[in-house]
Amino acid sequence: MLLLLSFIAASSTATALTFFFCNGLSLWWLLPVWLGYYVAAVLLYVIWLFSALLMTPQTDTPSKRLKNFYHWCEVHTLSWVMAQLGIRKKLVGAERLPDTPFLFVCNHRSAFDPIATFALFKKTQMCFVGKPEVFQVPVLGAAMRRAGFFPIDRENPRNAVTAIKHGAEVITQQERCMGIYPEGTRSRTGDLLPFHGGSFKIAKLADCPVVVASIRYEKRRVLPGYKRVHLHVVDVMDTDYVKENNTAAMAARADHRIREDLEM
């Protein structure tokens, strides 16, 4: 929203100045001129962000200031993109979120899930794990790494264990929240896939709470795409529960809470 308002303010100011200095300009040009400045403002922002991305060093352990910078850029950029697409978002149960860093688990419906969650949890420093191929996408992969995201290869047990340990370090040492999808891949049918208990090892190693959420989408009736994103915080497992229960029990509880909320 902040980025959207900034673009609107910049284009409106530039349009007002244009009409002030060009006295003979017809009012019929008002909308085209405003749209032109709006597009120019967006392009300048993209060029600035891309330049910043190229000039900052790429590392798997970015500094706190660098992560905060890219977190701000990504949150506001994603919110702007969602606004342009006419996508409205709704978060239910935010008051239940712990004050300390936590592990975030959720059902996986779409590749859009991390984007929606990131935009909804804009005040929460959160990063996600993702498939290795996503990090190979030009620009996007570099931006994700600089924001603290990291890949996990579930097909390689050794790499998966390393990623789980790194996820715990993100919570304990970097004091950031970790997001992971226990299904391992998105459900193309809408049904909940079996949860991988290994995902909850991050909480065991980090000795942190687990926030369980469900995500759903309301489709447009006329145009393609999504109209509203609903993210519900359905459960919070405190640290005592995490200590006293194994990962299988945690996965079963999360599965039950999500199914209950989605009425499966």
C-alpha cells in the first residue's frame, strides 16, 4: 500500500506541474499524462531495485541490515503487485502470533502462497525455504537469497538435513521466523497432502513455537485469477508442547487443525 501511494503521489505531483507549466494543455490529456507518469514511476523503481540487487553481494548469510532492506522492498512490491491485480487479502487470527520468532507451517495450494503470506505478514520478519530450481530464476533467485530465503532439496536427504539445521539457525541466531510447507509440494486438487514430519524438526532444534495456518482463495466470477486470499491462523503450538511431543505428533495436530478449518 505504501508503494502504491508513493507511485500515485509522484505521478499526481508530476501531472499537476505539467499542467501548471503548460497552460494550453487540454484537460483531455489529464488521464494519459497521469498514466504516463505512473508507468514512469514504476519503471524508475524497478530500475533502482534491480541496480541495488546487482550492487549488493550475494551470500547465503546476508547481514541483518541487508535482509531488512530486501524484506521491505519485497513486502511493498508484492503488496503493490497484488493491488494492481485486484487481489484483496485477509488475515484472521493475527493476535495469536507469538512475540518471539516461530516456525510457520501451512497448507500449500499455489505457487502464490509465499507471496500472499509475505504480504500479509508484512510486520513479521519471515523467510521461506523453496525448491532449488526457484533460486535459479534470474533476478528472483538472487533477491530471495538476499532476503534470507534458502533452497531445500527433499530428494537429497543430506541436503535436506542441512537445510533443516539452517532453518533452526535462522530462528535462533538471526531471530527471524521460518516458513515451510510440510506437504513438500503444492496440492493441485485442493486436497491436503500428507505432512512430512521432518519439517517440524526445525521447531525442535530451535526450541520455538509453531504457528499453524490455512490458506484458501476465492476465485473471480468473471475474470480469471484470484479475488481474495484468506489466511487463517488456526493453531499455535507453544514451546512446552514442542518439547514434549515428537515431530509426528506435531504434524498430526497441524494436519487436523487445517482440515478442521478448511472443513475437509
